[in-house]
Amino acid sequence: MTDKPRVEAISPVVSRVRGAVVSGRGHASANTATIRSLEMPLIPPQVKPPARVAITHRLPEETVSLLKRYAQFLDSTQEYVVNETLCLAFRRDKEFQAWLKANGARELTARSLAEDLTPTTKSNPS
């Protein structure tokens, strides 16, 4: 009797065979399926948040009160609300985008602001 590799069915089309993926109907036979090596890790790499810089500004009491309530409404931190609001303004202001490009700040385009400055996860309110 021939030893056949153990096949764990993941779906009717893709099965796992000791570190390889078998395309086909789950058969590990070389003449009925194409085997390709796994290219992805078992879990995805951790997404590292962008570096943070502390800033201090004075705002009117009414604005601070609304900021706190909006953060509570979103179940987020005040930092998240301020960051998202600024990024939204930066992305939508076409004149500001043109000014950035004219002043050599090509790396800070609307796309980079959306991808680099926006946190990917919400934190609990603080």
C-alpha cells in the first residue's frame, strides 16, 4: 500500500497538504491538481500605528465639550476624533492640496493622509 499525503479539506477547491496548497477537488495526486507552496504566514503581521507626537492647544470650552461628547458618541478617544477631523479637512480641501504640491510637500497628498495618518483601530475613550 502506498503512503498518500494527508489532505485536510479547506474547501472543495483548495486543500492543505503538509505545508502546500492543492488546487483542484481536494485530491493530492500530481496528475489531478497543481501544488503551490504557501506564500502567506499563518497570521498576518501586526500593523504598526504611526508615530505619535504630543501637542497642546487651547480651545474654547464649548468646543472641548462638543469634542468630549462626540468622542463619547463614537465610543472613541478625543485624540481619534481630532485626528480624523483634521485628516478629513486635509483630504477634502482642494486648495490646501494644491498648496502642498506647490510648496514641495508631495509626500502629504490626500492619498498619503488617508493611508498614513488615519489610525486603523479605535481605542477606548480616555
